[in-house]
Amino acid sequence: MTRGGARLPGTPDEERADPIVLHVDMDCFYAACERRREPKLRGEPVVVGMGYEDGETHGAVATASYEAREFGVESAQAISTALERLPRKVESDDPDSDLDPDEAGHYRPVDMDYYQSVSAEVKEILHDSADVVREVSVDEAYLDVTDRTAWEVAEGFARHVKNRIDREVGVTASVGVAPNMSAAKIASDHDKPDGLVVVEPGEVREFLAPLDVAELHGVGPVTARELRESGIETAADLAAADRADLEARFGERGAEMHRRARGEDDREVTPRGRPKSLSRESAFTEPTDDAEETRERIRTLAAAVADRARGKDAMYRTIGIKAVTPPYDVNTRAKSLPGPVDDPGLVEEVALDLFAEFDDARVRKVGVRVSNLSFADAEQASLGDGWGGADLPDSGDRGESGETPDSPASLSDFGDDGSDGPGDSADSPESSDPTDTADPSDASGSESDPEGQSSLADF
């Protein structure tokens, strides 16, 4: 397993367990969200983009379902080209239409607020499944689950994560499992849609060898074309190439591509930014209208959130709840406090008070959240000793979504802010770039998205 005393890339480490990294990538995410909202779209060609309405002349495709791709529709494609290849389906029965319904598709506008809300639900599950989560964009993330499972059962663990996303959120993910980030990403793309590919330690280089160089993390179409012109067509070719020659031609990125082709990637999965919110959520096996059962779940979640905040030395100024009612209607309510506190009892009290509105409703998922976090080193306060027992704002003083005036109503209260969705024990970073590729050295990563979904920067 070793040569000259050094450990070969991708081979088991006898001194410590090889990392177990999951890359979770949602399949045609925008289209999947539209199908969740409109079940009639399942199995139909769906194009999400802009510029397709009458009178509009410019626009682009954000994503296309696999059914739409069969007609030649691709992400970042001009909407006019998409409409030529896949005409827009007439949404109502029009006896005068000569359009063949089997040769037409459904077009929907980009609705980022909704996609981000669905993304937050997915990431709640991811944060519940791993101690370390690196959120890359609205539809993908890396998980380090080394301390949660073992290689012998890693496939079953990953399948459990996939099944939870499908069952609790209603969208499909492809998952790659490998001992490093770049191999996990390639694995998640390897068998889309709804794929699950496991690359165990010692198998990484063998797994990569036959792949086209364009499939390697960090190699875009332009770079792939240049490599092919040099006779380098596969990952095996790239791994066998002279690293010094590659570095002379492509700079440091050439050396990095060479390492990746050999299965070498020692980056750790690290989260981004400081959290601005913490939440816990829990889904019921079946929607329930048992008020006592849901309130007991709220109590448990409130205690977990408060404990999470205390563990991060965080105080909070806003406490909120979420109630998801069938089919997937998201309802949020929140209350702002006079100042930041660390008070587990208050979290439970406010959460139960806010949830009273839904005591008679059927719910499929509930959640508790604290936000407007403060990480000051000053002594932590409670309402009893830090704010003189000041009265809380009236819980009835809400907008249409039930928010207090100084806490604007928004689904982002549960992490729906692009790539930063909190979850069960989730942390929502203060800032992140939804278009980031998770690998700063991936200079050509923007040239091609294997999933075929345009980045948010395109809009």
C-alpha cells in the first residue's frame, strides 16, 4: 500500500481513519422545485429561465429538466434557441392550436426566493447528518461524516441522507462518497440523476483513470481542449504527464490538475463564515394534527437550539418557529426581544406561544430558530438580569407572515438566503457567494456545470 515509506494517494491510512466525504448535488434543482410546487410537471419537459413571455426578446435558460435536454435545451442557452428546439406548451386547451403537446415543454420564471426556501430545507437535513458541512451553492454541499459513520457502511449512510431529502423535502439529490472533496464531487456527477456512487480509499485513482479530463474537478472545456491537443484525453493520461510541464503551461493550476488526476486532495471540509442564525427542525413520518405531539417536538427542538447557541457562545435577539403544512406550505413566525439573551427557557416559551396559531393545523414538519446573533465577549445576559424584566413585544404585532415590525417577514428567517440554509443544528453563514465552486483553484470551474444549471451570477 505504500512505496518508499510514503502513503500512496487514495490508499487506507493505518494510523487514522480515511476521511469520509459526501458531495450532495441536487438534480436539476430549479426544475425540481417547480415540480414540487406543481406535481403535474413531473415527467414533463421543464425549462426554468427568463425572456420567454410574449413581447420579450432576450433571456437565458437557468436550468432544464432531463426531459427538456432530450430536445437540445441546455443551461445558459439563449431562450430563443430553447423555444426553437422545445416550443412552449399551451397551458390551456386551445382548439385552434396546432402545437403537438408531445413536442412542447413547460416554461417557468426563475423564483429564487422559493428555490432558496427549498434549499434551506435540504440543508437542514445535511446539517443534521454531519458535524461539518461546507455549503457551496443553493444546490450543493460537502459533508465530512468521518465521525458519523465508517467506510463499511458509508453507502448505507449516504443512501439514508438521499432518502431523507426525497421523503422530507420532495426533491432528488445525487451523492458522491469518497475520501476527499474532488473525488466526491466527481462521484456525485458520475451517475446522475438520482445517483449514488461510492469510491473507497485505495480505489480513487482507478476510478478516475478512464474519465475524460473534462470530468475532473477544476478542468473546464477550454482547458480540456488544450489538454486534448497535447494528447492528454483521460485522467490517466493527465496523471502520467510530467507535472513540471503542466505547471509551465498552466501555472500552479497545472500542478493542481495533476494532483487531482492522481487522486491527491488533502483539503479539509470546512464551513464558511460565522453563523447568523441557528435552527433545528424535525419532520413527522406522516402529517399530524396532534397538538400535544407537535408541542412536545417544539420543546425538544427549542432545547436543542438553545444548547447549540450556548455551545457557540452566541446570544440571540429573535426567536422563531416554522410550521410546514401539506403539501409543502412554509409558515414562519418570529418575535424580537429587547436585546440579545442566552435563555433556554425563554426560547421554549416564545416558540410554544408562536406555535399556538398552528395547534389545530396538520403539520408535516416543525422548527425552532434563533437569529440576530451576537458573539460579543461581554457577559451573557438573560431577560431577568440584563434587561430588567422588560416586556416582550406583543406576539400579535405581526405582518402578514407573522413577523414583528423589526423582524421583516421572510422565508430567509429559516435560512432561505441562497447558499446559506441552516438546518437541524445548522449554522447560516453571515456571507457566502452562491456561485462559488468550493475550490478557489478551480479557475475554469465556471466554464462548465456538469449538472447543467446556470449559476446565480447569470441572472
